[in-house]
Amino acid sequence: MNTLDYDPILFKMMFPNNEIIADEKGKPSVMVYIPKFTMREMIPGGSSKVHPAFIVNGREIDGFYISKYQNTDIDGLGYSLPAALPLNEMGIDLSQSHSVGKGLGWHLTTIQEWGAIAHWCKKNGHLPYGNNDCGKDKREDMRRALRAPNAKEGDGRVLTGTGPLTWSHDKTAAGIWDLNGNLSEWVGGFRTVFGELQVLPDNDGADNRRPQGPDSPAWRAIDAATGKYVVPDGMGTTKGTIKADYVNEFFEGYWHFTVDVKNPSEMIRRGDFSYITCDDAIGLEARELLAALAIIPDDPAYDYKQVYTYMNNGGPECFMYRGGYWGSGAFAGIFCWSCSAGRSHTYEGLGFRASYIPLK
């Protein structure tokens, strides 16, 4: 698709149930609008608070726009276009620059936005399938997407949006595609520092004027008792904040949120999403926030499909990517996450998608 000849009328005819948003370069992306909802509407036993994805700079917003497709490259920026080859081997900083370079309001999709969509899918009874088995979903032997033309051996990417409707977040042609597999996707607004969870509060990571560098003053830790945002001490040892620890009780262990890291290790360790726990130091408000970010289960009876989680709780700065890639198999999924690598990390299965919120 030649976006240099962008015709808004033609694009709207092609995508009648999506939004077509041009960036400051005048080039379009196909976007899906996610309207505001409260915790209670999506999370069992949730409060009446608005989900944090819909609070930016202390003000509620009506919704946000997310790329319908994993982003492809045009002139060094990311675009959401159908049947395109999604960018891979992307690091967190490059994914950020490909997103924020599109203009005010454009940003790397945040953990808050990903969490909101994950809960919408769960509430509506469909955890999307996707390319987690070199061109197909592990559960769909007869359904395949279009592989990248002239792909090198071992490159399992498929062209964006070419899978079956089960790969869409709402099982319709208007939905968000490839949230499960194809490429793991970096999310902004979140990191760990020696196992301490740090965020840009609410969905402030959507404002691309807020820096997310290693020394940014915008980072906040999370008070375990109250769920409030607090200034971190810079060493990952802020008193009373949420931290990730690893428990070796099952055959492969599991992640446990607490206020003290007793089992740190600068290596990648994994556990089933369904087995994640919080100890008594994590209060109800803090647990609700973790659930809103879709990094802990919110319903012990729900089948999360055994998606895996990975973390390095001994690293000085680690960032999160989500969803799994083409080789993740049945362990990929919208609730899958990995927070195990620093700014320099990349591999062939890593990509991103940009989101957009109108800002002034």
C-alpha cells in the first residue's frame, strides 16, 4: 500500500469501522478506538475507579487509539498498515523513537493500554489466537497467515492482519490483530529496577513529552499498602514498595510480589501467569493496580491458557514486552509478559505498535 498517495476517503472505505489517523508527516495509520471503562466493568470485584489507561496527566480521557496492526517502517517511523511486514529486531529505545517521532500524542503503547485491552478480551470471552507456531496458531492446524515474501530461513513473521478472525481481539475484521504471537511487543511506562516495579503514573507514558530515560524524574514506585505512587530511591530498595521475588516451590517456580526481594538473580526465570501470587503486604488497592496492568491474575477460576511470564529481578533496569512471538507456541498470549532485559536488548522476535491520544 503506497501511503504517499494517501486518500482518506479510500482508506475509510477500506476500514469503515476503524479510525484512520495521519501523523504530523501526513502518513496514515489504521487505528482501533478503545473507550473508557472502570475497574468494576472489567475486573471481578473491582472498584468504581477509572482504569489507569484512561487517566493522562491527572485528567480522565474518553479513550485511546491503538494501532490495529504491529507497526511497519516508513522513513524511520512506525505505521499501522494491513498486509505489511512488521518491524523486528527492535530495542525499547528505537521502538519509542519510531512512535514519538510521529508527533504530539503518538507514543509506544503503554502497559496500561495493553492491560486495558487484555481485560476487555477476557471480559468478552475471547483471548485472541495468533502466529505463535511459525505462521499459525498452535491450536489451529488448518489456518495460516501469509508469510513474509522472500523471508530468510527461521524468520517466522507473517504479514500484518492476514490471519483468521480468531487472531483479532474481538473476532471481527475491525479488531486489533496479532496481540498473540508474530512479534513480542515492547510496552512503555513500565520498568523494574533490581526487582522494584516502577511506572509512569496512570497512563502518563502516553504523553511523549514525559521522558522515560534511565534517570527520568517521572518514574514512580508503587506503595504496597496503598497502591499510591511514590518517588523511588534509585536503587530498587524503596521502603514498602512492590517488588518481584521468585519462589521455588513448584517444578519451575513462580513469581511473587512482596516488599522485599529475598531471591534476586540477574538471569531470566519463568513461571506460569496463573501461579503469580501476592503476599499480605500488598494491599487491595495495590493488587487492583497490578491486575489492571494485567501482570497478575484477577480470577483464580479463569483459564489464562498457561501463558508464561519471565523476569530478571536482579537487573539494574529491565523493560517489558508482551504477547509472545512466532516461536512461543501455546505459552504465548495477551496475558504473556517478559520483564527481563535492558535497553540494549533485541532479538528477531521483538517489535512494537504505536498508540495515539489527542493532547494539547
